[in-house]
Amino acid sequence: LVRFSASSSGRRRDRGISSGKRGTPGSSHLLPITAYFMGEEAPEFRVDRITLGSKDCQENAIVVGDKTYVIGRTDDDSKSSFGIKILDKLTQTWIVPTVLGAQPPSKSHSAILINEEKILVVEKGVSLNDSIWFLEIDTPFVKQQRKIKGSEVVSWSKGVLGVAQKPVVISGPSGVGKGTLIAKLMKEYPSKFGFSVSHTTRSPRVKEIDGVHYHFAGRSKMEQDISEGEFLEFAHVHGNLYGTSIEAVESVTDEGKRCILDIDVQGARSVRASSLEAIFIFVCPPSFEELEKRLRARGTETEEQIQKRLRNARAELDQSNSPGLFDHLLVNDNLEACYENLKKLLSLDDDHKDSDGCFIEDGKATACYSIMSKTESEVFLQSETGEVVKAAANLLAVDLSSLTGGAPGRTRGLKIHSINSIDNCLKGIR
Ligand SMILES: Nc1nc2c(ncn2[C@@H]2O[C@H](COP(=O)(O)OP(=O)(O)O)[C@@H](O)[C@H]2O)c(=O)[nH]1
Ligand SMILES: Nc1ncnc2c1ncn2[C@@H]1O[C@H](COP(=O)(O)OP(=O)(O)O)[C@@H](O)[C@H]1O
């Protein structure tokens, strides 16, 4: 249904703006689509109207190396959604990738390549807060998912205005007191911290509540969800499967709270390798004997399970020194002293910045911006409403340098500035 052609005669320098074109329902004419080339002059590509099983659609085509990503919106009577196809120029074949993550509201949109890892998609007719999206095409998360699935993968990530505090990863051997320290922190600062509720295949202990301490899950369902890219990390620990879902972290951060993760050393390693920027703390016991004493005194495990946990504790203590893995080591000897040290660490590392200069005044109002142009560090958006009620809101600049890693599914640290005049914008481009 899709034919692709590049006209050598019609070469043009079309780097910046792509406006979605609406095909006439039922027509089969060729539809010109702006193509983006990495530092090269782009041939004019023409893509037949893409039929994705519906009446109407709108496409943007973005060229990245040998691949062209076609982002199409498809409408039918009941709903509208995104269809993504990739043309491999070398093999001249179309690939339909697995699309991970919650997708944008799929109104009309414009798109531009940010770098080799992501495409910026700006939605129109939704609030500014909901309008900035990134299609991840080659981020570390996408690379990892491609490897797991053995096929092409892309992933949606929502741009979130403002800077969030870095999540805190707390690791340490079983019985060292991680849960106790985290419970104290949550009790003292209930509105500041939120706990990332992990999934596990282990059975609940007495007093453990499903959805509060863990999401207790069946192994096959959890494995299925992992294979579908819903987990930030997972590991086999003490004979069970444990994992942090992307939702577990992002739901806490979306509430405006700092997320605390209680995960093992393998999990900490995986988070280090992910896009999530976090602070990593390892909690050590004052001695191995004291660790054993605490584990027994807790009385939640059988003797066999205690032995397994103690064996694993030695390996975890060894790994705590891995270069570049943990930012801080905390010895939990006296509980109150250790808790005070933990609080000091968190305020020392408190990197919360005010969202200075962020254009969030009209964040909830319906926005209709389309991508106008791009520099190294900014993308300029122009209002399509035609009304210049506030001159400042007519042109916006999205600051690309401020983006920080969220868990897959969110791109945090988004800053949007208003530009006072077209001259400023043009100065930025020059
Ligand atoms: N990788 C990973 N480890 C987890 C996760 N949730 C808990 N853990 C770790 O699994 C280990 C066992 O946890 P648990 O069964 O609650 O026993 P406890 O540590 O003895 O209280 C601990 O080291 C936790 O930090 C998770 O989502 N991912
Ligand atoms: N500093 C401490 N001194 C003595 N006992 C402690 C201390 N910290 C925690 N404990 C106790 O040790 C046991 C294990 O603590 P817990 O928080 O469950 O460890 P973890 O979550 O690391 O497995 C619990 O019974 C807890 O009350």
C-alpha cells in the first residue's frame, strides 16, 4: 500500500519543518512528505498515502541514516491512533516496529529529528503540558528492547515540564535495615518521598499488603510484562523474580514526589545503565554477625531462606565496591545515627531546581503549536491559532539541553521559554 520514491531532480534543502498533510479519504494520490537528512541535503521523498486500515491519516517522514520513520495518524469512526512504519533504504522494505509506551493523544502533529536517538513530536489541539512527545528510535532503552525482542522497536516518551528530583536507589543485603530506613523517611516526609512498589514472585509475608509493599505477581504474567517492555529493571534474587515497573517509578514522580527504590545490586546496576538518572546508596551492616542477628530477629524467613540470604549477602557486599556503581555507602550500626546520615545525604544531593524561565503559565490551556525550526540546543514552536493575544506566547523555544532522563516513557526537565519576537528566534538560528 505504500510506495516510496526519491526524486533526484527535486532535491531541496528541507531540514526543519514538517507539517502533517491530510490525505483525502479514499484517494490514492502521491503525498509529498518533508524528509530530514542528517547533515545532508535531502532528496524530496514522496510517500503514497499510507493506508493503515482506516479512512484518513496524516504522516510525517523523518530520515535517519538508512531509515525513514513514517509517523502516521489514522482515524476511524471510533478512535484515532498513531501508526509507525520504517522504510529500510538498503533493503527497500517496510518494517512495522513494536511500539512501546503510552502514545500521544494523536491529534494533528509536527515532528523533527532531535538527534540519532529521538524524534520530537509536537501535538496540536491539546494542552501545552500534553503536547511535547519524543519517539525514541535508538535510545539505550530501545536498543535493549530490540535485543530482547529480536525485532525493530520504537518507544513513546512524554515530555514533562520542569525538573524533578533524582530518584534514590537504596541497595544492601537482606536484613541490613533498608526497609526500616525507608519506612522512617516516608513517615517523616509523606509528601516529599514516594516508594516505588516493586513486583515480585515471592509470597507475601504476614502484614505485607499487595500493592503497598509489593505487587505480588505470578511468574508467567510478570515475565510476559517484562518481555513487553513494562519494566525498568528486573533480577532473580534469593530464588524469586523481582522487578521495578516503569509505572512504579513514574507514578511517584508524576505526583511530584521523590521516588525511593529498594532494589538489589543487580537491579541497581541495570538502573545505572538505564536512562533514569538517580542517586545510588548502598547500606552496609556494621558486621556480618550483626546482619545475621537482625535477619534471625526479624523472624520472617525459614532457616533455609536465611542461609541463602546470608550467602548472597557476601556477594552483595563484595559488589558494593564496584567502581562507579554506588555514590554513597551508609553503615547502619545505630539506627538513629544512620537515619540522620541518610537525611543529610539526601539534602546534600538535593538537586531540586526551580523551574526558572519555564513557560508554564499557560500549560493547561489548549495549545496549537507546530515546529518551526531547530538549532543545536533549541527547537522553536510557532502558534498556529493566528491570535496573538499575548505576543510572548506566539513563539516558544523548547530547551533541548535541559532534558534529563526519566524512566522510559517520560522525558523530564523540559523547559519551554517564550520568545518575544521573531528577530530573537532568527538570531538563535543564525
Ligand atoms: N532488582 C530488584 N530487586 C528488588 C526489587 N524489589 C526488591 N528487591 C530486592 O530483593 C531483595 C529481597 O527483598 P525482600 O524479599 O523484600 O527481602 P528483604 O530484603 O530481606 O526484606 C532485596 O535485596 C531487595 O532490595 C526490585 O524491584 N528489583
Ligand atoms: N540499626 C539497626 N539496629 C538494630 N536492628 C535494626 C537496625 N536497622 C534495622 N534493624 C532491624 O533489622 C531487621 C531487618 O531490617 P529490615 O529493614 O527488614 O531490613 P531489609 O529491608 O534491609 O531486609 C528488622 O527487624 C529491623 O527492625
